[in-house]
Amino acid sequence: MRTSTRFLLATLLVLPLGVTVVHAQTALSLGQATTTAVGDVSTSSNYHVYVFTRGGTRYIQINDASGAVRGAFAVTAYKAVGLPVGSDASRLATPDEPLPPPAVTTGETVYTDGSTHVFVAPQPNGTMQINLLIGDCKDPSECSTHGP
């Protein structure tokens, strides 16, 4: 057996549950307060955003300033969905999974890469509605929400 294959197998055997190997030496930890896969790419000092790609799917995780996971998205060429990760997992809106407009629609863009934008709208009850927007959007609070 080649040395790199042995290393990869040994790494898989000693990793804790919930950790996935991307490369033999780089682990990612979706759902954790910090991730070892990539650095913080947030456009806001109030949030931490971690983005990584695996198997053609881009994962975007949003943490608050204290590091608590608020939500995460999976984006492919065909669909964008909220993942069941974080304290605001039930308040993740995408063009494919819209939500009614939240009570408060003001907030800030915490991530943008030119075609994908993540907008966070803190609510009076301490929760956050997190909108993932694809394409050119002029009003983030409206682009991935629909009225009742």
C-alpha cells in the first residue's frame, strides 16, 4: 500500500465523528464554532463566515461575533438550500426555499463573492433571518423572501 493511502486511512480512523476529510491533511468541520478548512471571509466585523467547496457543492456557514453557529447553506449549480445547522436553521431563506419577510428587514450583507450574497437581519427576539441571494439583487431583504 502506498504511503499516502496509508496516511489517509490512518487519518480517517482517528478523526472524531462529524469531521470529514477534504484532503489528506485538511479537515473541515461544518457546524463548529470555527473551522480548520478556511479562514473567515466575512465582510462584517459582527459575523464570521466560512466558505468551502467539496464535490461541486459550496458550503457557506455563518457564525455570530461570539463564534456561535447561526446557520449554513449548500449551493450547487442547480439549487441553494439551508442546512439544519445552527441556532437559526429554521430561518434560512434562499431563492429555492423562500420565507415570509421577517419582522425587521434591516441588517447587513455579511458575505459576497460577486454572484452569491448572504444578508443577515437580526430580529427583536434575538433570532436572525439569514437570506442567501444568487445574482444581482438590489434589495436583500426582499430577494429571497415572499409574502404569505
